[in-house]
Amino acid sequence: MSTASGDGGDGGGDGASSAAGGGGRRIPPASSMPWVRNLRRFVGTGAGLGSEALMELETKRILLEIFKERQRKSMEAGAIPSFYKKKPEDGSISNRVQKLAKYRFLKKQSELLLNADDLDAMWVCLRENCVIDDATGAEKMNYEDFCHIATVCTEQIGQKCKRFFSPSNFMKFEKDDSGRIAILPFYLYVMRTVSLTQARIDMSELDEDSDGFLQPHEMEAYIRGLIPNLAQLRDMPSAFVQMYCRIAARKESMHKESIAEQLSSGTNGTTSDMFLALDKDTNGTLSKQELKEYADGTLTDIFIERVFDEHVRRSKVGGGNSREMDFESFLDFVLALENKDTPEGLTYLFRCLDLNGRGFLTTADIHTLFRDVHQKWIEGGNYELCIEDVRDEIWDMVKPADPLRIALTDLLSCKQGRGGASGRGLSSPAAEHPIW
């Protein structure tokens, strides 16, 4: 028994001894090792590298969620992202909500504008609180007066006039040696700002599809609404109102002056009278032969051909290739010739001069265009013209980036498109006649 017990005890001792001998020294618990405690303290929760590591893990998690969300949306939308949203149909709830929101927004903007009574009250405040310049007798105000008038106007008119009395607005006007500005230019600035803002609101109301642009019929409707407020056109015969509106709408796209000035000018009636005089067969359009009578027949055949090729639509009622110029096309034609110094006029004419549609003019193009002009010039009993001299002078004026060709950008950048394209304004025989 003892032997067995001794053997068992020895066996147990031998087993422990062999385990110890086979496995080496017994590894103590991790918590008892100082370096493990220090490492856990350094990279665990708390200060130091631990918080930075957690922040980095959190950042990766957020970025991964964003990436997965984008992947999900991309798979739902398909391979090509959506870039077009169909406009709501007329009469639909979306369309009604859009119109109501637009109406309320424009109404709110109108309420923020100064009306005629407010402008009169502001003018009275300006005059009552300004000083008279002894030298010129002009009514002026310094910045202190400006701030005082702002307070008075705000009390009498309301907060809607406060935006005009900002320091930046005061600095926009010319000041005398005492740092004062004249009240009249400031008041005119306020009036013009109010007028332009009101015009923009009125135009926005006519923008049926709310795309930020007025279609021709929308612009004509806006102009038609202005006519009763213009003394020179108030008594215009009703039969001519529509034509005047069409002319003014076209001119507005080319001129930089106001619509009111366009309507008040006498060129509108002149253009319509000119069209009627050229329309010999009274069919409401102009043929090439009829257009040749424009400007006393000074236009060349090749230029008229190019005008029809580039800017006149094919007739829907005539033969397959027949083209006749309607009044709108004629109006564009006249405006381009009368405004060759504008980008719109130059662009219109450049397309006619670009015989091959390549986007540039060569010396051969100039020679071809001027050949008919030269013939008309000589037939008129004038002195001899040298086509090469005209060509060289045009090149000297335009100074194209490419010395072998003239592009539209060259004409626009040289600021002498009127002389460069037509030959007018030059101090040589080329100044006597345009190249068409």
C-alpha cells in the first residue's frame, strides 16, 4: 500500500517535475508582469496612444459607412448618375406647389421694395438733413449725415430702406475734399436699384417654366405690359402693338440699353416700314432678289447667299429648297448690320463670312468676299482698289493669334470688329466699303 502510495506520490512528483522540466519555468500570470501592465496602460483606454488609436478606428468606421452608403445609392441609381429631373406636369400637385411657392417668394420680394411714396419720403429726408456746398451749391452729406439720415429713414419708412445705407454703398460715390458725397447720385442709385429689381420680379412672374429664361413670347408679353406706361407709345395703334413687341424683344437680346429705350426709339417703326417696302409681292417674306434692294442694292450676291444659308430657315410652303426671309429673320439681319460692334452682331456676320464653316477666315476667303465688292466699286465710277491692300489692313487691325487665319475670338478681342470685319473706320481705301 505504502509502496503504491509512495509510487503514486513519486509518480505525481515525477509528473510535475517532468512538466516543469519539459515546459521550462512556469509562466507567471500576465497581471503580475510589470511590462504587460505598462503596455496595456499605454495602448488601452485612456490618454496617449490609446485615445489616438480609438479615434483612428472610429474614423475608419465612419468612412466605411459612408463608402457603403454611396455604393448602395450607386447600385440603386444604376451605372450613370441621375443628372436630369423631369419638370412637373401642368396641373399636377408638384406643379401647383411650385407655382404657389414662386408666387409667395416673388410677393415677399416685392413687399421688401420701396414704393413711390417711400422714395419720395427718402428724398425729403435726404434734402432736410444734407448740407449745401458753398462753392458749388450742391446738396451733400458726409458719413455722419449719412448714418443720421439712415436712422431717420428707417423710422419713417421702415427696415426695407436700411440696406441702401451701408458703408460700402457710401464708398461707391465720388467724395469731395471734405469726404462728402452728393445726395442726388445716391438717390438715383436707389431709384435705379429698385426699378431693376422690380423689373426682374415682373419678368420672373412671366417665366412659366421657372427655368430662369424668358421665351420670345414671354418677353413680348412683358414688353406689352410696359407700353401703357410709356408716354411716347401709349397712343400707338393697336394693330402695330404686336409688331413693336416683337421688334423690341429681338433688340433687347442685342442691345445693352433698357427695354423702355428700345421701345421709345424710332427704329422700330423704321424696320417694319423697311420690311414692307422690300416685300414687293406682299407675301409676308423676302426672297433673295427682294433683299438685294436693301441699303440701295449695295450688298453683294455672295453675302446675301451666305445670309440665307446660315440664318434663314427653309420654307415650309414653297419648293424643297426654296427659302424666304420672314420678319423675325429680317430683324436679326438688320440688327446685326447696325450693331457690328457687339458680340452678337459680330457672331451673326462672322457665320456669313466663314464661307466653308471652318470657324476661321483665310486670305482666300477675304479675296473671295471682296471680289464682288471691288467690282461694284469700280462700276460706280470710283478709284481703283487693291484687294491685297484691304486684306493686309484687316490683318494689321485684327492681329490674329494665328497669322494665317482670323477666328471669331480674334475679332472680339481686338475691340475693332466693326472696322476689322467691315472695312469701316480704316484710314485707307478699305474704309470706303464693307467686304460684303
